[in-house]
Amino acid sequence: MGRTIGTVRVLHPRAVRRHPAGAADCEAALTGRTLDAARRRGKYLWLSAGHDALLAHLGMSGQLLVGDPQRPPSPHVRVWFTFEDDGPDLRFTDQRTFGHMCFVPDGAELPGPIAHIAPDPFEPSFDPAGLTKRLRLKRTGVKRALLDQSLISGVGNIYADEALWRAGLHWARPTETLSGPEVSRLLAAVREVLGEALTAGGTSFDSLYVNVNGESGYFDRSLAVYGREGLPCRKCGTPVRRDPFMNRSAYTCPHCQPRPRRAHW
Ligand SMILES: [Zn+2]
């Protein structure tokens, strides 16, 4: 960080589709700017430049790669940054082009386009007491709440099921009936599951972004319930059950995660 951008080349217009003024404007806005710090929230990360920010969403397959500027370009480079110091360059590479980047004026602290997204459990600004309160007010099923990016970010479908199993909570449990200790247990489980995924996938958050979407198979081996319908629960041996949930599935152990009398979808 503290490096000044020399050139910016947008190689695929889709990569800057959320930058309303277009590719040339995005290039001009970033050229000559000094990048100060990298921050992240959920599946987004941003590089601050003074009061402004370069915001990136890595989508399913996006990566921000720093390396030798002489290395051969991959066909999937979408935005290419070189720096005035002629040191390592930065390439936004994205095979499936679901990811995108945009320049956000005054976005250094928290870019406007992601202000509605709640902090994820690893951010310093994450507030467990606040989450407990908002969860209860939400009056929804606990899995639906975990997937709600305005409550907590970074938890995908797979990780929600795994965390609920570890916490011994059924996915349809109404949030307003959760006790303080249950919320704490759930939060600890979410941190554990995300933390393990991070470790298994590498030390960068980039790999977490990819894997949160279930695109990578590395985490499958350690899954306790997700995708394991009919197989024995790893705690008690009861066959894992699959329920349809929001056009997807929810996996539970019927013994370890008793269905609430009053379920909430
Ligand atoms: Zn069980």
C-alpha cells in the first residue's frame, strides 16, 4: 500500500458495469491515485485512495493478483493496474465475469454501494450485542436471518447449515425465541466454520469469497450436514435430513437440531 497507480486498463467492459460513467471514466478516475489501505466487508473489498475508494466484488471466480509485471497475462484479466514505481502490478482476474469493480467518490471509510451490508463476524466493527437484538426483532427463521446480508455478512448457504448444526439449532427456529446463550453459541459456530474454511482455502480472504459460494470442493470433506442427506450425523449417527428451503436446501440432524414446535420459514 502507499503505491501510486501508473496506468489502468479495463480489458472487459463487464468488469466495470457498476461504474455508471463507463470504462474510460473509471480509468481516468484511478490513474495517478495513491492506494492507502485495503478493507473488506462480506464479499466486497475496497482499496482506499484519499477520501475515495476502488470497490471490488470478486463474484464467483474473481481474484486480485499482485505479481511481476512481466509475467504473461492470463486471458481472464479484466482490469490491469500498473504502478509508478514499476514494481508488482495488480490484475483483477475473473474467469466468469460475475465480479466487478467501480470507483466510489468519498467511499474510503465505507463505500456507499455496500453501506447496507452488515459487518461480517471478523470485522472490528462487528457488534455481537447489536446482532442479538436485531435478530430477535427480525422475527424470521434463523437460517433466513443468517443469509440476510443486512444482519450479518459473509455467511452463505453451506456455512449457515454447518454453523446451525454445530450450534444445535434447527434452521426454522424463530429468531425471537433465541436465548442470549443460543445466539452466542451460533455466533461462535459461524466464526469457527468461516475460520476453518479460510484456513482450508488458504490465508487470503479471496479464496474465502470463492468458496463461500460452494464452488470449490475442498471444504466438502469436512462438511457435517450440508449435502449429506441420509448419511449419519457426525455427532450422533442419526441420518441427516434435507428440507427444501428458499429454492435450495437446508440440511439438519433431526436429533441434534430438534424442529421447533413453531417453525418459521
Ligand atoms: Zn446428530
